[in-house]
Amino acid sequence: MPELPEVETVRRALELGLAGATVRRATGRPVRMRRPLDIARLAAGLDGARVSGARRRGKYLLLDVGYRGSLMFHLGMSGRLLLGNAGEPRLDHTHLVLELGDGRELRFVDPRRFGLAVLLGPGDEEREPALAALGLEPLDPGIEELLPPLLRDRRAPLKTLLLDQRLIAGVGNIYAAEALWRAGVRPTRHGCRTSTPRLRRLAAATRSVLEEAVAQGGTTIRDYVTPAGDFGSFAVELQVYGRAGEPCHRCGAALRDTRIAGRATVWCPRCQR
């Protein structure tokens, strides 16, 4: 599933490529996704709309369309937003197409259909439950001070807490594992049994891992590509994710694999305490 760095990479590409563009027409198929894709509402609200910017909240992407509101995307497990010329062949499972006035198209492709595309009218964004439930933004200044108080009184493992979108928005399995390794903190350690200095170190590591991943365009494991069709290159920097049984790059111990909250978790038994 695309996480914060992948969504932020997409946001930056769309901010650069779509700012000022006009939507000539919105077309697609009313398929069932995370929420049903309401093509009639999208067409009525977006035809003739001007894109004024792109924002991100956690793993959600928001395209601002002026007084009409914002178009909210979630990429789900396999979703892609591809920006190209109208004459290029469309991929299978292209569910929504925004035909732009300059001859380009923004296409929403989602084979597994766990994503969503919803038009939020004026005032709807503040009432949108998916956005209202999100916690801290890990790239915001001060996360090292804001996050520890949310974690230190909780009994759940730190890996579970990092994945809780109500506490910290946008972190998924890949970057939670990497941040815990970088901070030298065991993923099974409970928040209430972790000192404040360690929690600050974990918050800082989470931010630095995410920033580095954004700088490299995210991580491509299977489906993720940028709007231009490029792969994210941070996969070569992964220290623990997907490396169970291999030696730790820091201390040489064999990395262990366990499951926490149903998710595969790789960690070092020697240098993560």
C-alpha cells in the first residue's frame, strides 16, 4: 500500500503538473471501490473546473478545484494516478479520467479497487470522517515533542502505535519498521514501557526516514509508480523491511521476523532494545 512518501511524491508531481489546468471533462465507470465511484457527481462537479493546487493529509491526496471544493483520492493497495497525453493507450482498470484542456489526461487506475475518488464540496472537507480521524502529520515541525505524549501511556506495541492513523497519519508497515530500526527500539516494546528519550528518538527517526524516502520518490515494492510512470528508488535503502534472516547492517546479527497486529515485522534482536 502506498504510504506517506509515495502519496507526497504524487502530490508534488501533481502540484507541478496540474496547477492552473482546466478539467474539460470527467469520465469513467461507476465501479465499487472503497466507496462507490459516483461518476455523475464527479462529472457535474469537475467539468470546467480549474485545478488550483494539491495537498496531502496522511495517505489522502486532495486536488483543490476552487469554489467547487476538492477531489479526494486514496490509492488503496494498488492505485495509481498517471498524467499523460490523451492519445496514449489507457491501462486496464482505469476507472476515472480527467480530460484536461491542454490535451493531457489524469487517470486513476486501481486494479484491486481498494482506493477511492470522492468530490468534496465546499465545507465538506471539515466534515469528512476519514480526514477528521487522522492524527499528527509526521513531517510537521515539533513531531519529536508532540508524538511521545501520545505513545507513552499506551499498552500496545510501538509498531502497532506507529501504524495507528488516529495517532500519526501516513506511516505504514515499511516505514514503521525502518524507523524502529533506525531508532534502535524493539517493535514489540509497549509504549507505556518506553522512556520519553527513546520515544523522542523514535519520533525523530520516523520523520527522517519519511523525509529521505520522499526525496527518493518513495518505495516501489510492487504497484507504486509516480504520475510520470517512474519507480520510487528508496527500496535500495531499506535496512530491515523484507530482509528477514539476513545480517543487520549495523551489528551483523540475523534479522528476525515476527507478526505484530497481523503485519510482518522484521527487526534486529541485538541492536533494537
